[in-house]
Amino acid sequence: MSIPAPGQVSAPALVTQLAAGVAVAPVWRNELGGVTWRIATDPPSYLKYGPAHLEFEPKEEAERLSWLAFATPSLTVPRVLAQGTVTTSAGDHRWLHTAAIPGDTAIHPRFQSTTALAQVTVTELGRALRCWHDQLEVASCPWTWSVADRLELLAELGVPQPQRQLFADRVPPLDLVVCHGDACNPNFLMEPTGEADHVTWTGTVDLGALGVADRYADLAPAILSLGWNFPGIDPAHFWRGYGLQPDLAKLRYYTELWQAGD
């Protein structure tokens, strides 16, 4: 995942149609070839647009966002405006249009201008994920993101059965929460508080895989992505924010599961 450079990608017809003459800018590109566009309407909105893929299901994400808005209004997530599929010369493309929410991605350079600020941001990432896990009720969540669910997806992606069986045979004891489903650092938004070297979590995005699972299913990609996004910052800052001593065996298991589809 990366932030596109100016002029690196061209806006598809759907983006320019929705923009109706206002400025658009690419703000995020994922590994599946999808791009998220900011549309400078008043208020602004975002359009996630990419080729049809098993791991990009806007309809499912829209359902989860709508449920979150009803189930836990205290958690800030994007409001769904529309979603759908368009057929282009390059094949079917899916899209999700949402209203903007406050904040910038936690990996924005503004949050790494000093080592102290980067450490505070990593701590806030841990606090944000713990708040997410604590506020959502497992019993009320209609979706799962279990090891079995993920192994089924890996099968569809072509991961060999013997490799999948290694995970099925050694599932650690479960500590269930409502998982984000892609708790990598960029999906948590932050804003400065006005105090020196201090930030606060303002919202959460990219929730297409939300579901009930072990908390380490989220913790693993969160910790893994610190190495890419906050090199040199001790993960202990994240664990301090989350309020947990890491179980290294569970962390290793869920990290390997996360990487199995790469």
C-alpha cells in the first residue's frame, strides 16, 4: 500500500462523474490495484475504486459500516453514500463512495516529524485498537473472521491444502473480540491535539473484513505494519497503548496466517 505521487494515476470516468467539476486527488493505492480518491466536494468524500477481487467487496464493507453506525455510534467510521460495480474495457471494477471523516492516516509524515511524535502516534495506535476491541460486542456482531473463514479464502486464492492444514491443526486458544479485519497502521486516522508531540485517534477506515475473531488476528498485522511504517520505533510503545503483554506464540501464529496469502 502506498500514497500515489502527483500525476502518477489518472482518474477513472466514475470519479470524474461523481466529482462534477470539483478537484479530485488519489490518496491511497493498494496492492490489488485499487485507488482511493478524495473528491473535494463540500463536504468532501472518498471513492474507493478497483478491479473486482475476492478481497475487495464494497457491498460487504457497506453492510459493515452501516451496522457499525447503528451498533456503536461512538466509533467514528465513514458513512456510506453508494456502492456498485462498473464494466470497463479493463474488466469489472467495484467502488465504494463514502463521506469523509476527520483526520489523516496515522502514517502521514506529519506524525513522524520527530521521534517523540512517532512514539506517541504508535502508542495511540495501540490505544485505538484496544478501544475498538473493548467497545464492540461479540454477541451482536453478525460476521466472523475466524481461522476457518480465512483458510477458506486462502483456498480460493490458491494456497495449497497442506499449507492451510498447518494452520488448522494448531489454532491457539481463542480470546474473541470484534476484529477490524485489516488493522494495519494506515487504517487508523489521527489528528494533533494542539499539545506538543500529542495526537488523538479520530476514526477508522477499510472495514470490509470486520468480524469476530481472536484479538491477535488484529494485533498481528498492526505490529507487522509498524516495521514498514514506523521503522526504528519500539513496538513496546504500541503494547503500552493497547495495555497487554504480548503472547509471542499467538502473535507468531497470526502473523504467519496474515502472510500466508502473500
